[in-house]
Amino acid sequence: MKIKSIFVLSMMLFAVVRSANAQETTTFPQQATDISPLLIGESIPDFTLPDLQGKAVKLKEQLAAKPTLLIFYRGGWCPYCNRQMADLMKVEEEIVKLGYQIIAISPDDPAHLRATMDKNQLTYQLLSDADMKLSAAMGLAYAVPEASVQRLKDASDNKNPGALPVPAVFIVNQAGEIEYEYINPNYKSRIKGELLLATLKALK
């Protein structure tokens, strides 16, 4: 009877641990085309993310300061992301004159953000979503093949759960609401800076 009680108790404990682990596991869409991103009119989730110095930044407070051009990119290792940033720099001054701030978010850790900042000579803010929780809440995250996981872990201080964000651009008002979005599962296709600038002007 005593042995049976110990066995039942052990099985109950195993079930509790298994349940807790299941709750901690995030299941991502298997393809970039399977994501369900937030829509125009919905609000950006309230997250706190580290900047390139490791300082905690409350996204909600940051968005409340100014209308925002919010960019999600794959990482500093991605040539298409670097080209997008270079293209954005051509119209950055005009974007700022319109009263917008630019915030770019990727799964890279702060050290890799600094490398991206230096390489591209960026002047706008970069934030780290190394654990991909914000990207998942935005509906942008999808699972990557096993062969790519280690590279993402190396760039995220081992925090990346094996996922990437579909590259996306959001125009967000000071209430944190999405006014415009460009999201393309084809990571090679990015919105041009000139078109983005024209869109910002049209929203003013």
C-alpha cells in the first residue's frame, strides 16, 4: 500500500511538472506564410526590452513619446535587413522632420545590436527581442529549420527559442495603435524608403 501511494504521488508530481513545462513551451507557426499578425487598429503589446547598452526600455512609454515607425527585422546577419536599413537612412531625416521616431527590433542581443549600429552607422533606436516574446505577441514569429537554430542562439545570448520574425514595418500612433503595416512573408521583399515616406506624409 505504501509503495502504491509513493507511485501515485510520483505520477502526480510528474504530471504537474509536465504541465508546467508545456505551458512554458511556445509553439510557433512552421512557415512564414502561416503567421497571424496584429491588424490595423490593434494595439502594440506592452513589453520591456533591452537597448544596445542593455538598458531596459518600456515600449509603451517609448511609443507614447512620439508617433513611431516600428520595424521588425531578422538580425544584423541578414543582408536584406542591412539593405533595408541603408535604404531607410536615405529618408530618415525627412521622417524625423515629420515628427516620427524610428525604433527597430530584432532577436539580436545588445552586443549584436551594437555591431549592427556601428556597421550601418544608424542613429535611431535598436531594441532586443532575444527571446522572441514580443514578436510572438505581434503574431510575427515563425519556426526556423533546425539547421538555423544555433546561429540564432549565438546572436541572442542563447535566448532564441528557434524562431524569427517575418520582417515588418508598422506606423504606430502615440496611443500605441497601428495605423499602417507592411508585412511580407518573403523576407527578400521590403518596402522602399521613398514609399514609406510617402505613406507617412499621407497619414499626417
